[in-house]
Amino acid sequence: MTAPSEPNPPADRSRRNARLGLICVGVFAGMVGLAYASVPLYRAFCQVTGFDGTVSRAEAAPTQVLDQTLNIRFDTNVRNLPWTFRSEQVSQSLKIGETGLAFFDVTNNGDAPITGRAVYNVVPEAAGAYFRKLECFCFSDQTIAPGETIKFPMVYFVDPEYAEDFETRNKAEITLSYTFYPSSEDAQAEARTHAPTDLAASALGGSQGAGL
């Protein structure tokens, strides 16, 4: 009498386990790749859609100006920079669709040139899709010499569709908030300058007492 065959011979199980292992490795690699790509993709998504209160850039002002007036408030902040950053106006009254002009002053109180970049958002967050900038200092790094003060203009408008969105049409005030941070290059240079001696030596492939 012939013995019944094993339903899952060891060779088949080994091949199946190998395939499962390869699939898991592929999924893990894909997740890692998405994690690295998520930040720029998220930033681009926010600038296009206005998600999370992110303000977008526009190429031209709208042709329609509504009678409805909004109060635009300006908030300025600095993080990890010896800078003074202020808005020359606390707020502005602006009709929806009308082009506004605001000025901001930034002073470097440090003893060396420093490069910073402003990030921004608006409140309420739903207004981010309609608050548009024609000219702004927030899309690139800004280098300021020690003791120097620079005046930055911002040209902006609120899209007329703001008045049609049920989330924003009854909101009479928008707060635009700016925060200046060190640029990534300056932050890295500052970290290297103030790194402990033993850490700096280790980064060069040596150690204390190694003859460097």
C-alpha cells in the first residue's frame, strides 16, 4: 500500500516562505522610500491645496473684487535666530479679490551674516486655499548681514471663492503667521562650529590623542 503524500512537502514550504520573505522586504523598502519622500510631497500637496492652513503662490490677481471686507492680521515669530522680526502693520482691511501690500522688517542682531527662511500659515486653516501671494520673501532663503535691517514686501489677495465656501464665507478675519527659522545650511554649520572636540575628531575618523 502506497503511503499518502505529504500535502505540503518541505521544499514547497521553503519556496513559499522565501517568497513571503521577499514580499515583506519589498513592502518594508517601499515604506522607507515613502517616508523619505513624504515631507516634500506633503509640502507640495499643502501649497497646491491650502491644506493645514498653507498659503499658496499665484501668478496674477483676480479680476473680480467683492464688496465683502476682511480683516487681515499679521503675526511674526523667530525661532533659534538672533533676529528681530516685526510687521509694520498689525492688521489691514481688504476687500475679497483686492490686492494688498504689507511690509515686514527683519534685523540681524548677531555678529555674523545669518541665513533664515520663513514658514507661514493662516488661521482659519480653511482659508489657506484662498489666501494667495503674488510676491513674498518666504519662498527662498534670506541672508542678513550683522546689524542690518531689511524691509520685505508681501503682495497678496484673498480669492473670491472664499465667499462661496461654507467653511470660510462667514469668517471675517484671517491671521497670517510667519516664523523665521535658520536655513538648514546655517544650522549644520552652527552645529559643526560648536561641536565638542572629541565629537569633531570622531567625525573625521580619529579620536583624542590620535595625532590629529
